[in-house]
Amino acid sequence: MGKLQEAAERKIRDICRRYVDEKTPLMMILSDIQNEYGYIPLEVQEVVSEETGISVAEIYGVVTFYSFFSLTPKGKYVIGCCLGTACYVKGGQQVIDRFSELLHIAPGETTEDGLFTLDALRCIGACGIAPAVTINGTVYPKMTASRVNEVIATYLIEEEKAKGVAAE
């Protein structure tokens, strides 16, 4: 727990205490922490364990089971490439491979600049528009490997615009 700043630890304990009267508070606690910090490292899980009496092993099991939760920080833009059957058959693997090649990261990793995280997803329920990619909730239907550069370029342009505005 030595890595956590006091203010962060207090906030995590406050989140845990919000749900003290709930029968099964873990998912709500973890969801609030994920929303607040973007990830749930081991140090945070230890604080949650102290507050709730739930073992770190059980908390870790929940964090690693549900794809919404993350043990490491995610990028500003989270790219989810569906690799469910329909998407895979229609070229989903080539799409994720192209994102990986372009961004120099493997699925599950984040770029060094913290801009992009690449995730391989199982079925996202978009079989009719396969292969599907999501970026922060925006769905890109019928994605192709040849469109990956164009999609990434739009986000990089937005970043440049944001930097320009911030510099003014």
C-alpha cells in the first residue's frame, strides 16, 4: 500500500463506506473506483479488502474476470476490436493486427504516450456490422485493416487540435 497517496487512499475508503449497508457491495465499489481512477491496482484492492473484509484473492478474481475492470491504466482512447466468430470470419484478426502494428502495442497494452489502449474483445453483439471496432463507445462498422490508419489519424488530429487550444 505504500504507493498510494493519502488522499487517494481516503477516497477509496470513502467509496467503500458508501456501500457498507449493501449485502454484496463489491461490484459497486470496484465500479466506482474504476470510474474514478481508470484502473484497480493491487494496492487499491488491498484497501478494499481492509474496508470490506473481502479477501484480496476474491477481489482480484472479480477484477480480472470482468473486462470492464483493469489492473493497469488505460489510454485516453480505448480501442476494442471484436474477435467474436462473425467479426473474426470477416477479417477481425487482420484489423487488430493492423492496429497493433501501427501503434506498436499488443492487445492489452497501452502506447507509451498514454493515448491508445488496444483490447481484443469477444463478441460485442454487432455481428450484422462485422468486423466491428469500438473506440471510447464509438462503433466503427465493417472495419477493414486498410481503414485503420485513417481512423487513428482522426484521433491524432484531435489531439493536435487540443494541444493547440491548450497552448493559446
